[in-house]
Amino acid sequence: MEGSRRRADVAALAPLSGSQPKGEQLRRALEQLMAGLGPGALLPSERILAERFAVARMTVRRELDRLCADGLAYRVERQGTFVAAPRIVQTDSLSSFSEDIVARGMTPGGYVIAQELIAADEAVAAALERPPGQPVVLIHRVRTADDVPLAVEWVYLPADDFPRLEKAPLHDRSLYGLLRERYGVTFGEARQRASAVALTAEEAALLETEPGAPAFLFRRVTRRHTGRVIEWARSLYRGDMYEIDMHQKPRG
């Protein structure tokens, strides 16, 4: 992915000047440079930046470390430092992936890995409050934001509630939008749990990142307005592109 992105034009970078600390000036210069590049753009090497701005490589490394720690950039071993995609913020509202991405001015997309009828095992059946062995629709997709892989999801829905859902085109369509339009679903509430995990090699390949990279694992049970469970979902989100925003109130 990184090799197909734009590279920075080092010659266009203005030299540092003024009495402010060079580290602060370098940080602002790098942020300005990154603002003109798309996600995945390769930044100049530490050596080139040090020469261009007449600073020590240690100063460059420190500011690049800060950018990575703040989620504005990321490193790939033996390749360099790249501009990170804007982080997506998870709030406490019930909305679909597509709705979240559109609300942030980005374009949702993705592709389907599997979309089929299966028999519910004990774990899926318990989550959906159905007997084991009941037919459910499995939708396994990679989701993207502005063509950058952000999440992998496994969604299970009771087949008797949604006939022929396994045939519906969902490559770049909102599942929640389809459930509202085709099946007349009015959503009630959802309960979701999040945990921090490290990506396996297979998961990392789907998300175009490194094995062992941090990720958020979400498990969600969604109900109709009547209280009937209609979805159990397991989703993995890249930790370098996602944040959780929680609204909390004091007890009592």
C-alpha cells in the first residue's frame, strides 16, 4: 500500500528560522508537510530531514517518534515513516460503520470475504438468543475508509428474520441501511464490549499492517426496538486508526 502513495517533495520544504526551539519548528514543518500528503505517503528519511533542516538526526528521530505516538504517522520496518490516516472516533451512539465514516467526511467501502448461511454454534446461538443449529447469515467483510483498510468484521444475523440476506449485495453498502430499507427494521439498543488485542498474521494481512500490531476487538449484540436480538458482531479495528470516546456521568 505504502509504495503506491505520494512521496514528499523535500526541495519544497522551507528551512527552519527564528528563535523558537528547533524541535518545535521541525514538528510544525512536518505537520504542514503531512497535511499536503495523503494517508500512506512516505516521509523523507531521518538523514534527509536532518540535512534539509540543519538539525541533529536525534532531533528528527524524537519528533518523528512524537508524531507516531500521537497517531499522525506510523513506521514500517525497513521501509520508513508514513503519514497515518485520520483516526476514526467510536462514540456511544448506535450507528453503522458506513454512517460513521460518512459523518467524518470520508468514503466507506470494502469487500466481502464470505456471505453465507451457516448453522449457529453454541456461542452464536447464545448471543442471538436462538437454539443451537438454527440457520444464521454470516457476513465476513473488510471495511475501508477512503480505500484504507480499517476493520474486519464477522456479523451473524438470524436467517428467519432476514430471508435471502445472504444474496444481498454488500460489498460497499451499509448493512444497517439495508436492514431498514428491505426488512423494515427499527433498531433498539446495542450492548458492546471492547478489548485490546494483537493482530494475527492473517488479520494483519487483511488490514494491511504488521502482525502483532495493536487493535480493538469489539463484540456487539444489537436488538430491535421490540427487544428481539437481531445481530451479533465481532469486529477488529486497527489501533493506529481508531479511538474510543466515552461519555461518563457520576453515579447517583
